[in-house]
Amino acid sequence: MHKLNARQFLLRVGIYVVGLFFMALGVALSVNANLGISPVNSLPYVVSVISGIDQGTCVIIIFCLYILVQILILRREFRLIDLTQIVFSTIFGYLVNFAKWLVGDFALPTYVGQLVMMAVSIVVVALGVALYVEAGLVNMPMEGMTMAMARKLGKPFHNVKIVVDCFVVALGAILSLVFLHRLDGVREGTVIAAVVTGKILALIKPRLVPLFTRLGLYDQPMTQK
């Protein structure tokens, strides 16, 4: 990445925060859709139910494990500044609470309505991920881990994200069945989100690059992540 001027840096920060908000909004919509927790939150939710520890604490613990995986994968390439992912994870938690307050009890009736809400939440989450990743600052832990894997494997970010999302959902489902003897927080919506979010992300990202270039976010379009 080239050296940023003040305007570019502030623009990146603004886009990053907007991206986190869209992700939080998507989480709130998926909760109200009641078809399963989104992949990024499914594992912390299941661990919370199993352990009795509040979900916020479980999010921090699981996200710290994701950071540890990044360190193991990248080794000397891991930047100390990436440890600030812990701070942004906390901010994200507050944004989720705000988004849940904003959405309130809104829910579309009937199963078709639930599917529509889930579809909207998937698109909103994908947009949020695309925005904050393209801002080129610090990744959230799950995306940071996914990006580390993508770099080492030489594969497109969105393709690796599909695999990682599916793995996390499968792990959450296994833990739920083993310890709770039922599926808790993992339903068809979770699986759909795990499979589809990466594909939607692949459609959104190319459309953001020209827009950000015109805004002066960077001098040259950023490469695939």
C-alpha cells in the first residue's frame, strides 16, 4: 500500500466504520429472521450456550483464537498493529448492540418473510465485509484469519471465505450436537449464509474498486485480497 495522505486515511477510517456497521446490521437482521445465527457469530453463540459464559466474552475468546491462527500462519509477516483487532472486535460488539436496538423487534411474518430477511442480512453482511476489507486497515479476526489463509494458499479471498465459513458452521453444529444434543443457533439460514456470503462478496468487491478510485481512496486499484 502506498503512503496515505490525511484525506485518504480519514476516508479509509470512515469506510471501515461504515463497513462494521453494515456487518452489525446484518447480524441483527439474521437474529430477527430466526433461521440461525450468521457464521461469524455461530461458534461464539454455541460456546456461550455450552459454557454458560456470556456471548460477548465468548466472542472475544474465539476472536483471540482466530488471531492466534493468523500468527501461526503468517509468523514473521504478522504485524503487531494487527493485535488491534481485539479493540475493533469490542467496537463491533457495541455496534451489534446498537443495530439490534435500531432493528428492534422488526420481523417479517411467515417462513417466506424469514427467508427474505435472511437474504437481506446476507447481502448487508457481504457489503460490510467488502467495505471494511477494501478500506485496507486492520481486519476483523475472522476475515484476518481468512486473508492469511488466502495469502498462503494463493487463492482469492472470497473463495477461501466460503470454506472458512462452512468449517466454522460445521464446528458449531458438531459442538452443539455433542454437548447439547441438539442444534442450537445453527439452522438453514446459517448454512445458506456460509455458502452464499462469499459469492455475493465476489460480486460486490469489483464494483467498489472503481468507486473508491474515483473518491481518491487509493491511486491504483487494490489487488485481490
